[in-house]
Amino acid sequence: MGDFSLALNEDQLQIQKWVHEFAERTIRPAAAEWDEREETPWPIIQEAAKIGLYGWESMAQFFADPTGLTMGIVNEELFWGDAGIALAILGTGLGVAGIMGNGTPEQIMTWIPQCFGTPDDVKLAAFCVTEPGAGSDVSSLRTRAKKDGDDWVLNGTKCFITNGDVADVYTTLVTVEPGSGPAGVRLLLIDGRESPGVSVTGRERKMGLRGSTIVTLSFDDVEVPAGNMIGGERGFPALMAMFDFARPNVAAQGVGLATAAMEYALGYTLERRAFGRPVYEFQGVSFMVADMAIRIEAARELVYAAAAEIDRGGPRAGELAAMAKTFCTDTAMAVATDAVQCLGGHGYLADHPVERMMRDAKVLQIYEGTNQIQRVILSRILAARVKNGSVKGAVR
């Protein structure tokens, strides 16, 4: 019998080391500055493109990993560096995933290079789903695409769009018939800079993730060629598959952030002295750090399990994706909060990064489907198994 192992292979270890070094050398020293500026960190994105970390070739390499783990590894290491800057770099990925998973070969070859640009002319993409009246309930979309000859004419509003003010390509979820629910959902590709009628109508200030921007977009009689529809009538199933792909990556983001918070708390409490000895020697503190480590390790293994199941198209893909997203982002929030506590009053100051990490962690429990929605998904899966006579198989 072969040995059971969750160890990364040599290629994965090399990518992990490469991304970690970029996060440590380039992202971390700039994190506080861009959190304060609340702007797109173009110099960091351009540096990522220059070394080949941001680009079509690297994305293809990450997607091609037959184990499904590499994208999670990249997400974890970048978020270890800083969550806001990492999201600005990774924001293109979800829009690209929609094209990769549902586009024709011609659409893939035409549009994905436009999403990234070149190291000398960097481009970004945005994924446009959320609306003022449709967040977790994506079947209630109001942004409508009407057929007009060979084109679609698009009208509506999208909000909370990451990189929406700087994106060159919008992968946009629309309905062809308001009120039709999932059956009417479609995915359209929009040239963000060249399409008349596309405008930024609001820019949000955020609690965290300030190194990336989110905006409100308005589409007013935007003409989109018929060939820009991807996935055909599979709009809603395609979206759900994309979320299954995205959720383990969000989970990995939580693991990266939690790891950074734990490491900082550990280093601080080993150095900080009270009552004549390091704070870490007090059991109330050292046990908090030990619990952080336990949670992080369990979270990372759940990310790997979910990513591998999705990559092989296994029957538990949606279930494990929801589990990973929920557990790992809850872990990030808990660990960041405890890290602030470990530093005492200093943890509440912007002088220490755990304050920023705690602010950043909160939204991980919200985007890509709130953790409450993930629990709805899981509870329905479990109930369905019991109804089908598989009580013992409810959780495996």
C-alpha cells in the first residue's frame, strides 16, 4: 500500500516559493501605503507582470496543474503578503475563469490576452455579478440584454465590482428576460474601454481590502456583438460552476491571511515582555496561538481537498467548495481577531499589520457567496442525501 501524503510536488513547491518571495519582497513593504491610499496599486501589478506572475501564460500554467492545487497555493501566498493588493492582482482571474470554462477556443484566444495585456501595457478584467437588488440571489438579476439584430443591447447597474474602474474587459452576468430566474441568465463579454454607454457611477470606500477598488457600473444601451456571449444558454449552470471553482481560492485567501496574522502574533508575543517574562509564556496567550495553528492547518487541508475534487469533476465538488469557503474564511476572521487580542492595545493601532488584517478578513466571509449561503447549500445537500436513503453517507 502506498503512503498517504498531502505533500506538494516539486513544481508546486517551486511556484509556492516564487510567489512567497514576491509577496515578501514587493507586496508586504507596500501594504500600508496602498491601504492608506485606497487606489489600484499599479506599480505592484506591473511588477507582477514583469516577472511573469501576472499574465496569460502564468494563468494557463496555474490552471493546467492536474491536481487542481496551484491556484489555491498562489492565492494563499499573495494574501499572506497583503489581502488588498493581492485582490487587485487576482481580480482578473474570476472573469478569466468564466471565459476559460465556457468560451469557445476562438473566444478564449481572443479575449483572455485582452484581460491581461502585456508587461509593457498591463490590462485588467472585472467580473460583474452583484446588483443593488441581487447579491447572493443571482437569479433575481435585473441587468438585461435584449437582442437587436446581430447584437445584444445591455441596460442595468452592477455594484461592488472589483477593479471595475480600471478594467478593460467585463465578464458580465445578465438576464435576457427579467423575472425568468436561472433560465434567463447569460454571460456576456464587454470591452470596458471601447463600449459607449459603460460608465463608473460610484466608487466605494471600504473597511478593508483598500489596496483594491470596488465601484458601481452603469450600462446604458451598450451594444454587444452576439459573438460575445459565452456559454450560450448555460449561463446559470456556468456561473455555479465558476463559483465552485472560485470558492476554494477564496478559502485559500483566508488561509494566507490567517497564517500572516498568526505569525505576527507569535513573533510579537515572544518579544513583548510583561511581569518579567515574554507574554507568550502565559498560557492564556500561548494557547490562543496554538488554536490558531490548529485551525489554519485544518483549513489548508480542506482547501486542497476541495480544489482536487473540483479539478477531477468529483461528485462532492460543490459541497467541499462550500465547506472550504465557510471554514477557511471563518478561520481567517477568528485568527485575525485573536491576533489583535494577543497584541493587546497595540493590536488596535495601525502601527501593526494585524489591525489591517482584521479589517481585511471580514469581507472574506461575505464575497463569492456569504457564509450563510454556503451553509444553506450544505444543509440542502445533507438533507437530500438523507431523503435518498443515505444517512451514513450524509457527510462523506
